[in-house]
Amino acid sequence: MNTVDQIAADELALYALNFSGSHYNMVGKTLGKFYKQGTYNHDRASQYVDRYLLVPAAKDYVLCHGSMRDSWHKMFNKATRMEAAEAIARGFVVEFKLNNFF
């Protein structure tokens, strides 16, 4: 049940990046603060991206593209969300290494 659906993870990551600029900027600003301080932890960053960016995006995705019987946590299980969170967090780190902070 906790298998990663790579296509769904890619779809969720793309949807989350285009979902809400305020969510994305808030997450980027927070992670950038930890990166500047030198206390950045990739595992915790992935969990933060999941909680504050991917969960709201998944709920909105199901409302817009799912049926009334679909639930967001079954469409995007935890393993799939964490795969998308890892990809987004890696993208943030690349930007931080280039000194592109929010």
C-alpha cells in the first residue's frame, strides 16, 4: 500500500509548484533561513515541504480534478508525497547553493 507512484509524485510536485505562490514562498523563506544559519536538515526539510506545501496542494488537486469519493490521502499516499517532497527540497537546496534566497 505504501508504494511510490512516480507519475503521481511528479504530478503532485508540478501542481504544488504552480498551486500557490504564497505557500511556495513561505516554505522557501523558512528553509532558506535554516540554510543560512547552517542548521538545515534535509529530512526535516522534506517533512516540512510535505506538511506545508504538498498536503494543501493535494487537497486542492483532489477538489479540482477528483470525484467526490476520492480522498487526497489515498490518491497521494505518504510515500508518494515524500518522493515529491524530496524532489522539491533538492530543488530548494540547488537554489540556496546559488545564493538564490526568498
